[in-house]
Amino acid sequence: MKRVCREEARAGKTIGLVPTMGYWHEGHLSLIRAARKRCQVLVVSVFVNPTQFGPQEDYRQYPRDLSRDIRSAKAEGVDYLFHPSVEEMYPQGFKTEVEVRELRDKLCGRSRPGHFKGVATVVLKLFSIIRPDVAFFGQKDAQQAVIIKRMIDDLDLDVELVIMPIVREEDGLAMSSRNLYLHPEERRAATILYKSLQKARELVLGGERRASVIISHMKQMIEEEPLARIDYISLTNAENLQEVDIIEDKVLIALAVFIGKTRLIDNLLLDVSGA
Ligand code: AMP
């Protein structure tokens, strides 16, 4: 992969990278299509990264279907599909980890300690191997996007970051490989995440600026859904992920909710400046 990417770079081509854990859906495909349009060489990685899963999490059962991803890659005009083994990525004696302090502890970091260390480390490795000019990530994982941006700035990496909007099912549920875990009843209940975000948007458009009021409306809605259990609901500054009491400028409304045993995340970015 390194040799191929260096040759492409020497030939003066723009290299785009879309990092994924595979089992592609339309969310992944939106990143791949944007990257295809923008870059001369398109590399997509498929790697279920064990270091970003906690001991009680779903690393083993995480859905995988490489043949299907390969078919999609061909159909989308992907130039290289990078599918390293765990042993290649983390050979014996591996010791180095990337910690993006403070940002890693917020939102999802609270219930997934170590998750963003795993993410930052694997993304830096992918950047080092592929040396992309442009890397594409989804707004679905809002905190991940903020952390990768911070890492790029802090470590002076020559990578341009492109963040693509959340792709949703018709009923609003954000597409996710984990939606596969949902039984039909849970699938129906899972729409509560998006519905609560719509409620938040409505309140903000109606002039509400107090985070506590917005959170309590969302909380109440979600608590009425018997299959749902809130992990967190948070209104933060979209850039530094600090919680806000009163909304100003750009706010990230983010939540994580268990639907049965499946933990789902969603978010909404709103800009109230000049509104
Ligand atoms: P994953 O395979 O879940 O690690 O996701 C790979 C990339 O796709 C990440 O940058 C995600 O943020 C992005 N992604 C996942 N789901 C969606 C979605 N519904 N809409 C947009 N991007 C997404």
C-alpha cells in the first residue's frame, strides 16, 4: 500500500482516503462518491479496529462483509481497497498511541474510555501509510471529526479534512452498520433519536436558547419510548465540545441512546448567529 501510494504521489496525483470499518451503507457511499469526484486516486480502507472497542463492546460481532464491500468498491470506481490484518496494523511490540486530551473525554468518551485513543492512533497510522492529500469523514461521528481535526493541526499533518453530512433512512434514523442489530420493534423505537433532534431544532428556531430547556424536552420525549435508555444528551460548542448553557453561534446537539442493547448516536449542528 505504501509503495503504491508513493508511486501515485510521485506521479503528481491527488490521493483521497476514506477510512471505514466496512459493511458499507449509503453513509459510507456518500463519502466515497465525494472523494471519487475530488481526487485522482481513491483509497478506501476497511479495517475493524480492535483498539477502539471496549472489552464489553461489539468487536467480535461487528458486521463484516468484505465481498459485498469489494463489489461496491468496483461499482463506485474505488482505485484501492486497503484491508490490512490486525497483525499487520499492530505487530508484536506495538507501543505508540495518540491521545487527543480533553476532547477524548467528552460526549461519547465518557462511556467509551479509550475509544478515541484507538481512533486517533489508527487514523494516524492510515495517514502515515497512505499519505492522503484529502481525507473524508462523516458528521455522523461528530466528536471523531473534531478530534481528527485537532490531531491534524497539532501534529502538522498535511491532510485536508472533508466532513460530509449525515445520511439518513427515510424515517430519519441515521444510517449505521449497528442498525443491523435492531429487531423490528427496536428499529421502530430507534427513530426517537432523530425525532428528539427535530424537536430541539424546532425549539431553537422558536427562539429557545437555554440548553437545559432543550435537553429536558428531548429527555422527556426519549423517556416516553420504553425501549430507549439515554446515555447522554449534550449541547456543546461545535469546535471545542465544551458544554454550553446558552446557545450562541454554532452549537452541536449530540446524543447517545441505547435501544435495547444497541448504542446509537446522532447529532445536529445548528448555527444561530444572525438567526
Ligand atoms: P464506520 O465504518 O462506521 O467507521 O464509518 C466510516 C465513516 O463513515 C466515518 O467517517 C463515519 O462518520 C461515516 N459515516 C458513518 N455513517 C454515516 C452516515 N449515516 N452519514 C454520513 N457518514 C457516515
